[in-house]
Amino acid sequence: MAYSLIPIVAVIIGAIINWDVFLNKKYRVMNSDIFRAYKIVVICRFIFFTADILWGVLDSLSNKVPAMIDTSIFFVAMAFGVSVWLRFAAKYLEEKKLTSNITLAIALFFLVTGVVLVIVNIFNPILFSYANGFYEPKAGLYGYFTTQMAMYLIASIIAFIRTLTNKNYRKMRYLTIGLVGLIMAGLIVLQIFYPNLPLYSLGHLLSMVLVHMFIVNTESESYRRSISAASQRVKEKSQELATTKELAYQDQLTGISNKHAYVEREESIDLSLHDKSSGDLCLFIFDLNDLKKINDTLGHEQGDEYIIKSVRLIKQVFKNQIIYRIGGDEFATFVDGPDFNNRYYLLEQFNRVVESNIGKNEPIIAVGFADYVPEKDNSLRSIFTRADERM
């Protein structure tokens, strides 16, 4: 019964460290091939541990037939364990196709050989037997263990060599495979000399802890970083899109909203007017006096400066409003919300500033405005027409 303690502990520790891999949804969206292969490895390990636990119980009871059956299951589970581990290693290391195919061929060899040896052992004990109720290992068992040991040791050496030529996550992956191979090779050697101790289960337990530490934690961190990087890229793309949209709706000379932005606002207002959901609204339009004359006599650079100064004047009065450039010398803004009741004050203040510019070589701007009248207006165009007539 004492023999079963290590595989029992292995089951408990394995369940504790691997519950998140099987139950946590985040692993479903990570590297699915690697984690699917890892899950199969863990399942095979649990089957092996269970068979080892039963072997300890049945061997202590000296019950030959159940012990023979369980020992056969033990060796089949071992063969499957070696096979699925090699398949996992092939996926995890992401080797070239030739190397991967060789690894899979070796995995198939261990699986088929293990199953065949167990079947042959039923008729001709070459792996193990029970003489006088006691377990007795045979030459076939030593040969199978030695072959496994050699395979794990060679894989470990190759993996350690590969750590010298790889960087980042690939180096960590090779290091993991190398350490697992070294652990398993060492404990298989001990298992050969001490066949009645659960050293093979101990090797599986240590390798499972090591694999979980390196694979699950490292891959989770790698996944977190990739998600963070992807999120940052999305954020940057969103900022680029916002900047592009802002530039598309911005007048390059003055920095205020352009005709495209005005048309979009017009469409939105037309929709609300059609639905009768618009509140108070007043449209102001502006026209710069003498811009053509300035362009013709002083040049376009002076004309541009005149436009910039005019916009500065409009923004000086209409501080809370978005100003739109809707033509070469035409501008517009909407007054709504709390500012609607101040529209006449804004008009008076603006005209006062313009009048003070007369004779000072400062911008002279004509202005007109019109309120939305529910009984008359079903589009912004009709409001614009009245404002234009008043200008």
C-alpha cells in the first residue's frame, strides 16, 4: 500500500496545478494545438497514475490475476504516455516537417512496441510475471526501459544544444523539453535498479510540474503580451483613424471644420427636422467682404491671412460654437441649446466688433441668421435661405 502514496500524491498535485488548463476559458483561445496536446499528455499521466495506484494495492494483496491485468494496463498506459509526450514535443517545439515526422514516427514505435510487448507477455512473459504472488520484471521490461531512457537522454541533449541557438520563447521551450528528458532518463535508470518503487510515476509527476511551470505560465504570459500588443495596435489604429477623420473634416488653412463636416451636420439636422425631434436652432452665416479684391491686388498670401483673421474674429464672439468654412469666403455656425436664448446678444456683439474694424484695415464680415420655424422648415436649406437673405 505504501507504494501507492507517490502516485496518489501525483494525482492530487496534477489536479491542483492543471485545473485551470481544463476549466479556464482563456486557454480555449490561446495556442489551441499546444494546449490540446498538453491536455492529452495530462490525461495519459492520470491514467498511468491510476494504474500505478491500483498496482500498489493489488500487489500488496498478492492477488495475481487482477495484478496481472492492472500491470498490463500500466504498461499500455506507459506506452501511450511516451507516444503522446513525443507528439506534444513535436507540436510544442514547432520543428521543421522532417524533424516533426521523425519524432512522430518514434512516438508510433514506442506505442506499437509497448502494446505488442504487453500482448506477447500474456502468452510468453517477457515483460513481467507473478511468481508465487510476487512481481518479477523480465528482460523485455529492461529493454523497453533502456530504449526509453536512451530516447529521453538523446532528446534532452539535442534540446539543450538547441537552447544555444534559439532565443526568447523558443529557447524556453527547448529548455523545458531538455529538463523533462533529463528527469525521465534519470528516474528510468533508477526504476530499472529498483523495480518495486514508483519512480516512473515520480518522474511523470516532476515533469508535469515542470511542464506546467514553463509551458502554462510562459505561454500565458506570452499570450497576455500578444493580446496587449494587439490591443495597443488597435488603439494606435483607432487614433490614426480618428486623426484621419479629423483631417478629413478640417479646413487646412484655418483649422476649423470644413464643408464635409457641415454637410454631415446638415444631414443630421435634416433627419431631426423630418422627425420633428429638433429643439431650438439658429443658423448664422458669414461672408467676408473684399476677399476677392485683396487676392487680386495684394496676392493670395494676404488673402489667406485675411481669412485667418476673420475666423479669429468669428471665434472671438461665437466661443461655444463650431465654426464651419462652407466656401472660399463663407462660414456658418449653429446656435442651439443654452446659447439659443443669447443669439441676439451674440449678433449684436459680433456687429459691434465688425463696426469697430471699419477704417482699420481689419476684417469686415457680413452676417445673417435665421431661426428654425417648425411650421416652415423641414430642411436646413430653407433656414439657410432665410439667413442668406438677411445677410
